[in-house]
Amino acid sequence: MSVTMTLRRAVTPIVPALVVLGFFVWFSNWIPQTRWEPPKARAISAQMTPAELARIGAVLTRERGCLTCHTIEPNAGLKGQGRGPNFAGIASRRAKGVTGGPSDLAGYLAQSLYEPGVYLVEGYANIMPASQRPPAKLTYEETTAVVDYLMSLGGTPTAKIGDLSRPSSEAARTPSAAAAPTAAGATNATALLDKHNCLTCHAFKTGEDRPGPPLALAALRENAAARGLSLDAYLIESIVQPRAFVRGGFPPDLMPDEYGTQLTAGDLHAIIAYLSSPEPKP
Amino acid sequence: MALEGNGEMHNRAASSNCIAACAVAAVLLMLGTDLSLAQVTSATPSYAEPARIDSRLTVWIAAQLHLMFAAFVLAVPMFALYIECMGWRLAKRDRASAERYDWLAHEMARLLPPAYSLTAITGAFLGFALFAAYPGFMGYMTKIFGPTFVVYPLFFVAETVCLYFWYYTWDRLQGTRKWVHVLLGILLNVFGTIVMFIADAWATFMMTPAGVDQAGNLVDLYAAVWNPGWMPLNVHRLVANITFGALLCAAYAAYRFLLAATHEERALYDWMGYTGNLIALFTMLFLPFAGYYFGFELFAFSATYGVTLMGGVLSWLFIIQAIVIAALFIGAAYYAWLGFLRIPGSEPQQRWVPAFNIILILGFMVWATPHTMAASIEESTGGFHPLLGALGLMAPKMIAVTVILLVLYVSYILYRHAGRILTVSWANVGSAVQWGLIVLTAAAIVGLGVYGYFAPAHIRIQTSIWQILVLIGGIVITFVLDQFLLAGARTQAEVRWGTMPRRGQYVLIALAFIIVWLMGLMGYARSAVRLNWHIFGLMEDTSAGAGLPSLGEAAVVITAITLIFFVLLAVSFAISSLSARSQAGHAAVPGPAAV
């Protein structure tokens, strides 16, 4: 048998396969081509006006992926076909903040970015990562710009650099800003724990025979690390979506999943501040 | 038999394998010891450009090639051992069938030693590339996973030893000593699976890190290993690897069929190709669910993954994936339908083929409908597609994919009935009940999907689980019924093995290329979804070119990887087949009987 013949016998069977692969390559090049680039740091100075910040915020909102879940669909209602609330008209909708949480628009928007699970708009799941965490990873200045942009959707941007509070994890790094839970706050939290019968299933000490995991600070920290979240974010998730992450062989469906709607943002804050504080507990 | 006259060549091959295996072990041990001593205190990357090569591209190619060879050597022993056990079970009552199954298992295992060498070589190359180009990242990974880096080579060496003993003692450990051979096969599979599970822990930690604090310091190694993505990826890879390995074996059989000089040889390789395709079709039934399981866990870890994959920058990738999987499913089904031609008296079953084809194509059109079609970053807004609307939602897709799987299953049932006449007294009633149940299964799947479409998201997820359970339940019940229906069935004519048209073999070879390309695509997806993060949320990729290429560019690289993989595989098979030329071979193996 000649070399050409042998070669033909060897190559012919793979020709259809190569045609199929060729089609895949053609199709992959035929569809719209997008090269994704990592977000670039933007120069934001403290002297910028809210309007200037809002313009930067508009770019950041698109670049950092906010619009993969939220939409800006005027006249499409609150939902606006998105996985998160519609941004269109948010400034007029939330001009007075939320009950139990910040009572001003800028404060509410900042809290929604820093701790999106604290106040969940009805009908939405707790899926948004905190804005200072990946993938958005907004700096404080960038957060201010985004808040200004959102304020411009149905209102007027007013926030300047320094006007908004910083995220709690950032504040905790500054000793002067570290807010220790007050005695009143602790009393309020223990009353809330009693009211919602939390201590029926949980204990503050490890090793006690309870159906739910212990609330000892060390155990909570360990679980938060296992979940890959900050302690605050882990506690919020555990209260609002208790089935999202269960560790240590505890029954996954024991804890009711309605605390997200029963607790106000203020209540949730009080409980989390109490549980995450190092002060001795009964 | 396999070793006669070829001892030197085999010894040389085995020694090269051992050197490669030792190289992998050395790299990992080096990483596990030297690097763990390095003072890597935080999750900060550092970069190098050895020999001015494109580090990213080099690691991409090396990692993907290694994964492909590793998938092959992990999967083939699983079903080869299963087939060997089938033969062993038949040894006393049907010696001819036992010998045939043993031949098939050995023929599949024959592909392993050369593939194992390439697994080890590409693994060593990957290790060196990562170590040289990404020292900061590798240092951090060693700090977290140091103990596993030490354990991994031990299992790898144990797997190597078992593989070579299992393969090279095939003829010696026959008869009463067969159980020792089977035991070696079991050990090989256990060690291989452990090796994969360990490597999966590293890969999934990069996607869903756990067991570390916010600064990246290790808190709990167990949690780092058993991170949220670990078990879903283990399951997905186990299933996908079997599909992958089976299709590669089928392609090998197709090639041998086309080059066969005698009818007996063609008959045997026709049977081997059929078996490979059957295994692939069976495991394909579970692949979409394994994929959804992995996807659900990723979404639960971070919603960002879900939107990046389905509604963001990678949404078009899943259109490509749907087209590739459609080609895979339709190709495998087409080969199965062509198989009717080998069976005299299968005309009643062949009538269904056009209808099945239409259902498959329509199903894939729905599956390929995207939630969002973003033509640019600016368009990645998460809304519905302006023309296709809500067809891109999960509920219609779940109906489509589940019905596709049901059609594939029904194809298999028809194949079982082709050329056979039922003899049980209740055949008519039994057939009516069987088809009634199949129709009921389809109706329940569609009904649940329609209900889920209108229900809130958390209910929709539950209905999709029910759809899967209904499908599995329907399959199990109707298959058991089928076993009773076919009991004592009269065969109109024997299956004419070796008469499969040549186009059937071309399809099998094309399927192997498609599955390799698909694996390359999904490997890219898994890596690309992390965007500019080495370890999601912990270690950012700050190197130049940390973004993503366009899908067109990615497709070119994936195609290049696919071709390199097949060239390497073909060369290694060709070298190994030189040693097999002098075998007495197939003449001694009885031809396959009717299925």
C-alpha cells in the first residue's frame, strides 16, 4: 500500500470531526466578541461635587456588574424584570429610607451597598454580595459616587466624600471608630432573643446539648471562616437564610426561615452587634 | 499474551511512565515541603515570566491537557473493571461470552499505559509552569494545602503501581486467580478517585474558598478541602470523565473498525464501539443534573457566579455549550439509531427515528435560548432578551433537557426490542403499560415545568428537582418492566456485528473530538467565571492581561488544545500498538453475540 493511500486511510475518518470543530470555531467567532477587562481604579478627589461623583458612579455601576441583577427600566415598576429591585426612580421611592433602618436616602443606599442583607426588599432573595467585597470591591470614595448616581435616578445627588458612614469592617479597623455595643443595645438584643425563642435551640456555650449550633463567639467566628464570610455577614445570612449554610451535623431545616421578614433592620443590627461582641454572655 | 516478544518495549514504556510519575511526585513534594517553609504571610500574588513565554497561555494549555489525560486514565479503569467483572461472572456458565468481555476490558485497558505516561508528563509540566510563573499563588496554595500536597503524590504512586500491575498481570491472573486481578482493579479505581478528589479540592478552593479568614489565613483545613464547590465538582467530574473515557474508547474502536482487515476484527470493534457509545449515553443522562448541582452550589456561594455565567460576560459561552452538547447528544443518538441497521427485523423501531430527531432539535433550540444576549459589557443588564423573552428561563430549559433525556432512553428501549418478539403471555398489556408510563412521565415533566414557570423562584427550583426524580423514577420502573417483558423473547435474527455503515464510525470519531472540545470549553468557563481572581475574593489577579479573551479567541485556543491532545494520544497509541502487532489477537476471541 502506498504512503498516500495509508495517509488517506488514516486521515479520512477524522475529516468529519475536523469539520465539526471548524464549525464550533466559526460560530464562536461569529457571535459578538467581548474582551472583559478588570475594573480600573478611578481618580476621585474629595473636592468633587455630587454631580461629578454621580457621573463616575454611573460608569462604576455598569463596570462593576450591578446591572447584571438590577435594571434601570423607567415605568417597569419595582421589579423591572431584574433579580434585584429596579434602580429607576429609586431616589423618590426611598426618599425617607426604610422603617427600622436609616431614615434618609443616602444612608439607606449606603447601608444597602455595605450590608445588602440587612433590609431585604420583599420578594427578593439575599443574593447580593457586599459592595466592598468582591466582585464589585468598591472603595469608600467609589461607594459615594455610586450613591450619588442612585440619588440622581429620580432625585438630586447630594453626598460628598466624607458624608457617608464607612462600612462596619472598615470602621472596626479604626480604634476610635470601633463602636462597642452599648448596655441598652445588649438589653434590647437579649429581649429580642427571648422574644423569638432563639435560646430554646441555641446556647451561648459550646458543648451544651441543644438542637441548634452554639452562639459562642469562637464557634461563630470559625463558622464564618468556613463559610468564607465576615462575622457580620455570616450572622445576617444565618438569621435571614438559615438553610444557606449548616455546619456540624445540625438539622438543616429546624430553624424557621421567616426572621428576614419578622425582624426590622434595627432588630437585626442589635442582635448581630450583641452576638459579635466579646462581652460575656449568660 | 500481551507481553510476549515485547518485554523490552514495555519495560521501556513502563520506566518512562515511572520517571514521569516520579517527576510529578517530585514537583508536588517540592511544593509541599520547600514552599511550605517559605514565609508566605498573606494572599498576595507575585509573578514571573520564565523564558519570556506567555505564562497564562502556557498554564491554560498544560492544565487542560493534564485534565484531559487524567480524566481518561481515571474513567477507563472504571468501566473496564466493570466489563471485566461481567466476564468473570459469566466464566462458569458461558465461557465464550466471558472471554469476549475479558477481551473488551483488556482492549480498553490497553489504552491506559501510554495515556498514563502523558498524564504524568503534562502534570509535571503544569506543576513546573505554575511554580515558575505564579510563585506567589503557589506559595499561598501550599500554605493552605501543604498536607494534601504531601499526601497526593503517595496516592498517585499507589495508583501508578496498581495500574501497571493490573494491566501487565492480566493474562497471568486468570482463572482461579482472577479475584486478585479484580482486587487490583478496585484498588486502582479507589486510588485514582482519591487523587482526583484531592486535586478537586485545590481547584474548587480557587472558586469557593472556605476555611480561611478574611485575610486569607488558614482556620480549618477540613473546611478548605470540603469547600462548597468540592463535592459538586467531584460528582460532575466522575460522571463526565466516564462519558469522556467511553467516547474515546469508542473512537478508538471506530478507527480500528475502519482499518480492520477481517470481518471478525470488524465485528469485535463494532461491538466495542457500540459498548463505548452505550456507556457514554447512559452517563450523559446524569450529566446535566450533575452540572446543575455544581451550578446551584456556585450560585449559592456567590450570586455573582450565576449572573456572570448566565446573564453576564459569559452568557454567550453557554450558547456555544448548548450547541456543542446538542451535537454530542444528537450524534450519539444518531449512532444508536444507525445501530438498528445491524438488526434484521428492526423496521418497526426505525419508524420512530424522524420524530425523535425533531424532538431533540426542538429541545436543543429551547436549551440554547439565552436568558440574556449581551453583545457587549454595556448590554449585560440582566433583563430578558427582547425577542426570545422568557424562553431563556430555567423552567422551559428544564422541560427541554429532561424530555431530551427521556427520548434518548426510549431510543435505548427500542434498541433492546429491535429484532425480538415478545413471548410472555401478557406482552400486549405489558407493552401498553410501559408506553403509558413513558407518556405519563413526559406529561408529568412538562406539567411540572409549566407550573414552575409561573411559580416563584424557590418553588421553581423544587419543581426542577421533582422533574429529575420523575424522570429517574420513570426510567427505573419502565426498565424493570422491560426486563420482564423481554424474558424469553425470541430473536428473529442475530445482530450482524461488523455491518455498521462507515458513517457510523465517522460519527463515533467526531463524538470523541466533540467531547474533548466541550471539556476544553467548560474548563475555560470554570476558570473564566472567577474573572480577575486567582482565588475568588481572596487573591486578585494583578498581572498584566488579567482579563478574559473574547470567546472567539478562546475557541481557537480550545481547538488547538483539542488537536494537541489527539496528536499526543495518537502518537502514544501508535507506539503502544507496535508492541501489540505480534499478538495472536482477535482470532482467539469469540465474536459478539446478540445483545
